[in-house]
Amino acid sequence: MIQKKEKQTANVFILTSEWQDSSGINILKFYGISDVLGAVEIKINSNPVFFAEKDVSNDLIKVAFSRKEVELKNFNHKEVDAIYFNTQRDLRTAAEELSSNEIRTYESDIDPCRRFLMERFINAQVKVSGECKQDGKISSFLNPKLEQCTFTPVFLVASIDIETGAHNNLLYSIAVHLSGRKEESKVFIVSEDEKKFSSEISEFKDEKELLIHFNEWFRETDPDIIIGWHVIGFDLMFLENKCNELMIPFDIARANGRVSLRTRKPRGYFASISGRVVIDGPVALRTSFYTFEDYRLETVAQELLAEGKTITPDQDKVEEIERLFKEDKTALAEYNLKDAVLVTDIFNKAGLINLSIRRSQLSGLLMDELGMMTLAFDHFFLPKLHRAGYVAQNVKDLDTSEHAAGGYVMDPVPGIYDDIVVLDFKSLYPSIIQTFKIDPLSNLLSDQDTIETLNGFQFSSTKHFLPEFIDHLIEQRNIARKKNDKPLAQAIKILMNSFYGVMGSFGCRFYNPNLPTAITGTGHRLLLGSKEYLSEKGYDV
């Protein structure tokens, strides 16, 4: 039911973003959770933009556009114009046409939603003011006023686990454990037994009926975050495939939005669900620097929680699940639900949700993008680069003919030693970036107030952004440690340590071999210098 529009103001934590071209207009959509309105959809009418050198003829662009003079240059110091389009499709058509004529465009590969947020310095949190209408379970704004804010909501988290037939590919049951804003347990199971189950177990005559009711319940319950163990590659993909097989929609998104599950080898599985974030347990633990003998649910649960699954490791899991489905569906439901609860408890124990929130607030990446550190660098650096008068190249236009030098590792001297001292340079690479003012702009403008690294690379000592940002991050990390804010301290560590790797990656639009080589080469000199100093003092290194 759509209600009349009313003026509203709300703080919103943005969960997901997407765009669409509709009726000749590019529409940005941001889904999030607010402090007063619950689930929120923010729609923005947008004009996608890229940049081209001033001498590029308008005749080469065959779609509708507008052209604006801007005080910006490319890295060859040539002036560029901003070229705006009605739709993202038109932008891509124009960029491809120019590329076919061997004419470069600049920043034509940037997602319009990401550009919108970064240019306004919005890091997942925004104060929204404007006319709002209630459409079902979601409050929708069109072209509202947006301001930066600080806001951390309490999310509703759904831990999902499914049980299936290993030999017949049948769906047996789905367990969901809710936590956060409320706690609830629910199991959907296929059963024709006449016996009554407990109130948290709902039985259905077949897979189709189960899935229809699960989808309805899920949309009505309306969780913000989905968690699980290999939840994308197994649970969600199985459910999607089963829905397709039974010719019913797998519609678990908000606002009738999209559900996109995909595999990207070798990087794993990815999920894009309108208004909902999916976080996979093993991936989240690895990126949070947790290490285990293996990442099976049983192993991690025993180590973190000192408890495990109801089917013990010495049992044949596949055969036991088959037996329970035939003989004891209540026990199967309990086993299924126990796995879902274990995942919730692991996430709580390891602080994985809070860490994801902090990383999003710090990096500007939305929670379903947190592994994409080159995008985090864009979010931080591009708006500042524009304000310094420059635009960046497309990633596909990188010159990758030169490779950067790697880090230095001393050769060990095998043996058994007494009285060992370990000397560890805290945050070596970030410290080198700070000291020698290393970033893409200082490399571009290296002839201005030059500073030289220990291995002979020159950078500007006054024209840069990354060194100050690292100063700020180190200060914030020290404050976080004093306040015992472990998620924030960890989020800062992850972001700060990513900068060297990003600048040395062919996936970064700012890749230049001078940047990582200056860092690793200076580190090499520092380590060798330290070794020589200690050796002169009579110490074996």
C-alpha cells in the first residue's frame, strides 16, 4: 500500500546501491536502515559523466549529451571537459565509440552510485530530508537533500542454513536464526508426518510450498544482513536454483529488487541483493586475520565457542541427515537450527558485524563491497584529486609494461639460538608513505618541492593526500585502542595496510611502478641499514 507523501528527516545507514536506466533517465537507488523509518529507499535522478580532452569533436558522440568546461586536466596536463549523459547506457555507448576511434575517455568506468557518494564525501551514513512515501515495508525518498552524518543502527541479522539430500538434490529444510533488533528461530521443513512440531518448526508437503512460504516469511521479517557458512556458494545458490527448477521467483530482496548470485574465479562467490547485505563466515574471518586449522564450521565453533554441531565429526554426516529426514524430522530441524545459531554466535564472538560496520564507515565502501580495496582507494582519492585539478584514467588504459619490485626478505641462518630479540618496524610501509610523501599526486608533481626516497625516487613534499590520511588513521587507531574499540582499530589496520598493495595492483587506476617500488626499495634500504648497524655492534642478524 502506497501512502501519501510527507516531509521526513532521517539518518540512514546505506546497505546497498544499484542504478537503472528507465524512460531515458539514469536513476540511482540506495537502500538502507534509518533511525526512525525502518527500511529506506533513496532514489536520485542522475546524469552520468566522463571526461574527454578539449579537442575531442562533438561529432564523434552519437547520443544525446551536454558538455561543460571544467578546470581539470589529465595526468598529461591536458585540459579536459566534462561530458554528461541522460543514461548510463548512453555514456557507455559514447565511451565505446570514442575508444573505437582511439580517443581516450577518463573515469568512464566508474559506477555512478559510487561516484555520487564519493563526491559528497558520504561514507555509508547520510542524513536524508525531503518528501517521503511509504511503499509497503519501505520508506521511499526521491531526490532528497543529503548531508553527511554519523549513524550506527542496530541491524536485524538472519543466519541461514539449509539441509539437502546428497543423493537426490532435494531441499529438506531451511533454518533461520534472527538476532540484533529481535531474536527468533524458525525452521521450514518438508514433512507429511501428522505429528505436531514445536512452534518454531513449520512443516510443508513439498519443496515448492516450503519455498513459497519461506520467501513470504523472509520478506515480511525483513532482515538487513544475511549471514551463514559458505552461504552464497551453497545455501543461497541452492535455493535460487531450486526456485528456478520449480518455476517460482526467488524474491528475497527489498522493494521487489534484484537477487544476483555469481561466481568469480578464483575470487569466490558474490551476492547482490537489493537492500540486504550477505556476509559469509569463512571469508569474513580470513579478512579479519583469524586463522584456524581449517574453516569448517565445526572447527571454528569448537575453537571460538568450545561447542560444535549436533552431528559429531565421527558420524557419517550425509547418511545421518538422510536417516533423520526419514525417521526423526524434529532432530533434523534441531540439527539444522543449531548450525544457524552457531554461525550467529561465531559472528558475535568475533565481532564480525561490528567490524564490517566500522570498515564501511571508515572506507566509504558499502558492506557488500568491503573486499574491493581498489574501490576504497578511489573513494578516498578521486574527490581530492578532482579538487586538486586533475582527473584519472580508466583502469583499462593502464600502462602495465613495467612491474614493481617486491618486498625484501632476509635469508635465514638455520640454527638453535639463545637470547633472541625480535625487532619489528611497526607499520613499515605506511610509515614510509608518510615520511616520503608517496601517493599518485606527489608522483605526478614530483618537480614541486621535491623529496627523494632512499632508493632515489622523487615525490612532491607539499602536493599529496595519502600521507595526511595515514596520519589521521594512526591517530584514530591510537584513540580506538585507548577506548578498547577493537572493531575500529582492526578496520583502520585493514584499510591502512591495503594502500601499498592497491598502488601496486593492475586493478588500480593509479598504478605506477614508481609508487610500490619506492616503498619496497626504501624498506629494503632500511632493513639492510639496520642489519649493517647491528652487525657493526657485534650482533648476529
